[in-house]
Amino acid sequence: MSEAQPIILFDLPGKGHCSSWSPNTWKTRLVLNYKQIPYTTQWIELNHIAPHFKSLGIPPNPPSLNPKPYTVPAIRLPDGTYIMDSKNIAASLEEKYPDPPLHLDSPQLAKVGEIFGRLLMPMRGILIPKIVRNLLNPESVPYFHESRSKQFGMPLEQLDKELGGDAQWEEAKPIIREIAALIEEGGGPFVLGGEVSYADFILVGALCLFKRLGEGVFERTVRMEPALATLYEASGKWLEKNN
């Protein structure tokens, strides 16, 4: 395969028009945009990921790292190599395209990952049902319903009703404050101050999802912590290519 061929990024399509919404694939897309690496997008519905990736001969994720054997983001490099998982992709791209750097060795990256992991618990009932309502194409809905209902131990309608309200926003509020405090500690607008890093892309990827979801999720989040709005705005040039 010729080195002149661009990287292929496998991403999830959105309802109405194909532009990126998944926070995980946005992490990879932001890296590619930031490093100005040529790439094209191949859209793939959730229920097609496993059979298509198997057909390409992509090794499954190790169960110890991810219970789902096949996931996006995934990329095909110009030499024909396939890589899954946003963290693995970032490390590979940083090795092959070191400038500008992602600062993967920054201690702030681990802090962002830990805090963000805790944020997912109270936010799951706020976010997951809205993904079905507002983002998924009909073809992916049955797969998403089945897999996420199993993951959360309840139907998504119940998740929405019982764990998608103001109480969960209140539970999330101090965790969102921790994220904003990290940005403020560095002086902003990014986690490391004036220089963007992969830690920012974790947060901006989530903010992209919040914005695409609608229903006031993005607006409510940035009202709580304006530092997140500033981070999102400062990352604008790496958000322009979204398809």
C-alpha cells in the first residue's frame, strides 16, 4: 500500500447527516486534525462493526482491556495496519507523527482520565437515552438498545426515567467542577495552559457529544463551568473537519 494513501478512520454515522458525534472517535479525529494528518472517514453502523472488522482480519480487543471485541474508533494506516482503541491509536500516531506533540506522558492526562471515568456514572442516564432519540440511525437502534440495556441492567426507558434527571446532574456537578479546576490550575484555556494536549481531546470529545445530543446538555454543562466553554472554543480549528 502506498504511503500516499490517507489513513482511514472508522466512525459512527449520525442521524440526518454524517458528522462525528462519538466522544471516543472524536478523540482520534481531533488527533488527526491537530497533527494535520490526511485521512478519510468510513462510516459504519454499530451492528456492522464486528462482522466487518472480522472480515478485515483485525484482531479483537483483549478482554482485559475492553469487553467488546470490536469497537470504534479504528484506523487503517497507509501500510495496511489496523489499530483499534483511541488510546492505542493516539500512541501509534504520536510515534509515527511526533510533531506537534500530544504530551501523552503528562501527569494531567491520567488525572483527566480518572475524573472523566467517574463522571460517566452519574451521566449515563442523562446521555445514553438521548443518543437513541437524537443521534442513532434506525439500523443501529436495536443493537444499541440490547447492548446498553444489558450493560446497565435495565431497559433504556427505565434508565432515562430513573437516572436521567436533576438528581444525576447534581451528582455530576462536583465532578465537572474537578475537571474545570484542572483547567484553571494550568491557567487555561487548555489543561496544560497555552498548549493543547491529548487530555484536552478527551474532554472536547465529550463536549462534542453533549452539543450533538441537544436537549440543553452542552449548555447546562458549560453554564456550570465556563472553563469548559472556553476549552471548546479554543479547540475550534480542530473541530472543523468532522466528516
